[in-house]
Amino acid sequence: MNIFLGLMIPFIGTAAGAACVFFIRNKLNTLVQKALLGFASGVMVAASVWSLLIPAMDMSESMGKFAFVPAAAGFALGILFLLFMDKMIPHLHMDADAPEGPRANLKKTIMLVLAVTLHNIPEGMAVGVVFAGLMASDANITIAGAFTLSIGIAIQNFPEGAIISLPLCSESGIGRSKAFLYGALSGAVEPVAAFVTILLAGFLTPVLPYLLAFAAGAMIYVVVEELIPEASLGSHSNAATIGFAVGFLLMMILDVALG
């Protein structure tokens, strides 16, 4: 039951954020949106370091001075995996004119949702691999640490759910219920990715450090390729920088205090 709840918490965060479409009439103010994107970036970077990379190296301490190898290799593979997915899945970033990936006859709304869904895959993997580590007797991961990551990702998923559902309603002309559904569905991939990762980790326990770092690399790719550029669009502002600092500090404090 604890595992199921832990896997579902990030999705609940996305769905709750998407529900903002029922209470807010227009899309978010530009500065607010920049701050929220910065906040999400800060949470993801801190989670990648404290919840994924450091545990990966701790689990490899028997390798001595080469304890960095699983973390470095897994991180690089995570970057390459998301780069491959970015090229293979048609998607459209917010405020972009042209879609990325292979040409496909898909509606703009579908490609916007696919962009967020692609972004959510590594977050689901991160939660899944941490709970897989919790289930592995030799992994130095506590239930508090696993839930801290899950809650941290849910916190940064809340603004993401709002950022996808509000523009769909205000700019694409679709109804509030449908905008909520699209926003919530973009986060549904997270528990699925988490569950698949747990299944794989069950067979691949010896490479758990690689999987932890793989999830970290995939999350950092999303931050650098998508969140930071979107937070930097338009006129210069410090909103994203402040949001990043708040998100980073919050996730760091949660992980150290509760993990």
C-alpha cells in the first residue's frame, strides 16, 4: 500500500494543478509562469543530486575511488535516452511555433500534452527506482527518503499541471473539463513509468546505482532542454532565478530533514 501511494503522489500533484483550470479564468501571468518553471527546475536539480546521484555513489562505495563510475555512466545514459526520445516522439513546446520530432498529423493540443508527457517520464522513473531501492535490502534508502522524493516531485508537478491546462483552455478554445483531462493525463505516465521501473529493477538489483543515476540524467536533460529555456522566453526577469532558488532549497531541506 505504501508503494502504491508513493507512486501515485506525483500524479495527484499534476491532477491538482490541472484542476486550477476550474478556478482561474485566464492563463497564468508571465512572471508567475517564469517563477513556477524556475521552481520546478530547482526541485528537479536538487532531487537529482540528493535523492538519486548521492545514493547511487553511496551504494557503490565498495568500488573505492571508482565509486563515481556507476553514477557517471548512468547519468550519461539518462541524457542520451531523453535525447533519443526527444527526437523520436512528435511534440510541441509551449509558445513554440514549430513541433519537434518526426512529422506527424497531430493536433496542437495533443503535441503540447506529448511534450509534458515526455518530460514526466523521467520523473516517474526517478520515483520508481527510489522505491525499488527501498525494496532492495542492500540499498541505503529509507521509506522517508522515498516519500520525500515523491512529495517533492508532486510539489513541482502542481504548477506544471496548471501551466499545461490553463493555456489549453484560454488559447486553444477547448472546454475546462477537457483541458483538465489533458493536463491530468500528461501526468498519468508517471505512475506507469514508476511501476515499469520497479519491475525492471527487481530483475536488475545489481545495477540499481546505474538506474538511480539514469533517472537523474533524464531529469537534468528536461531541466536544461525544456524548463530553463521556457522560463527565459520574453523580456528578462529574475522571477525564474528566484523560483529556482526556492525550489532547490525546499527540495534540499526536505531530503536532508526527512530522508
